[in-house]
Amino acid sequence: IKASILAAQQDYQQAYQQLDDIISERKRIYNQRSTRQLHQLRSQYELEVKEQRNQLLENENQLSKIKLAQQQQSNKLVWLYFAMAVFTCSMLTFMVYRSLRNKKDLLRLANEDGLTGLFNRRKAMELLQREFEMTQRYELPLCIAIVDLDLFKQINDNFGHGVGDKVLKQFGSLCKNTFRHTDIIGRIGGEEFLIALPHTHRDDAERLLDELRNKATTIASTLEIANLSVSISCGLCQHTVQQDIEAIIAHADAALYNAKETGRNRVKVYDATTNSQTALLTQA
């Protein structure tokens, strides 16, 4: 309007200058607006980019948390499987151990006398048969003894079966400490024992049995039971080629009978001339 007025007054120079200033001002304002809009757009863009980056980082964090949780869960499962495997192996090992121990216990119960810990009659005779066959094959010396606790019934009657069991148990320990681990020692009756001594001659066997007889007299003092008297009688026989197991045992039993008849608490060696009648009575 101002430029129009100046042009109407024929002041063209001023009118032109006025229009030029207006145009310059418009350009300046436009440029300011454009710059401000550009800054706003740039700020908005940067803000959006930052938000997108933050969202991406948040997603990555969430993904990392999920992976970490999955890894922890996987580790828990691995440890669980490992614990189950260890537990299973332990149970299997324990079951195998229990099975072997039960088998060993059953074998021990089948072969040993539960009171004395010596071989029972079946196992003692089985080992004696095996040793007898070796003796026959290689012509080795073998001595067999039958040992009996003297007047054992009186011990049970006077002191009770509990004391009798203690006497038997103590006598079993004496046998284990007196003879070799290769010797055969078995309880074949209530108070009767079989002792087989492989690779042993009669004199050595008699000496060992006499040593056992002396030790047996100390059972009462070991148990500290007043008025208790313990002794043993032993019948000994050495194997010969012509004898079988039944004959050897019968001869040893005959020698035992002779020891009982001649006063007990002694070792008697079988003699065919003096014990023949006794052997026949024992076999009968």
C-alpha cells in the first residue's frame, strides 16, 4: 500500500525501494520460517531416531533377558539331568553294592556257623573232600582231628545257654588264632568240631592240638565267670593211602572217644591196635 501511494505520487524510486525492502523482509521471514521448520524437522527426526534406537535397545535388552532366562533354564535342566544321573548312578551303585553284600552275607550264612564264625558242617565236609582229593593225588600229609568240649551240657545246665554260647564263641576265636588260614575248622555238632590240617604230619598236628587244649583252659578266666571250668578232648588221625574220608573221621572219632574214656582234657592219636574196637563201636 505504501509503495502504491509513493508510485501514485510519481516517487518511483522510493516505491521500488519500498517493494524491494518488503520482498527482502519476506525472504528473511520465509528463510527464518524455513530454518525454524528445518530445525524442528531435524529435531523431530533426531528425536524419532533416538526413540527408535531406544526402542531397538529395549528390544535387544528384552531379547537378551529372554536368552539369559532360556540359558538359565537350560543350565537348570542340565544340572537337574546331571543330579538325576548322579542320583541314578548312586542308586545303581548302592543296589549293586547291596546285592553283592547280600550275596556275600548269604554265602557266609550258607558256609559259616553263625555263633562261632567257623565253617558249618556242610562247608567243612566240602572243603575236606577237596583237600582229601589233593592229598590222594599228590600223596601229601593230612591230619584230621575231632574236638569236643568236655561236659558242655553241664555248662549249659549250671550257667545257662548264654554262657554256653559265649564259651563256644570264645573257643571259635581260639581256633582261628591257633591254626593257619589254610586249615579247615568247622563246627559239625553242638559242641563238636572238625579240624583238618593239610601238609601237616602227626607230631606237628598233635603239638598244635595240645596248644589249643591249653588255651581252652583259659576260657573261663577270659570270660571272668566264677566256678566255670572249660576243657576239650581231641582225637587225631593221620591220613593214609588206604583210608577214605569216612574212615579217617571214624578213626579220629574213635581217638576222641578214647580221650573221653581216659579222663578228658587230653589229645589222643588214633592207633590201629588200641583203637580198633573203639573205631568199630563209633562207626556202628
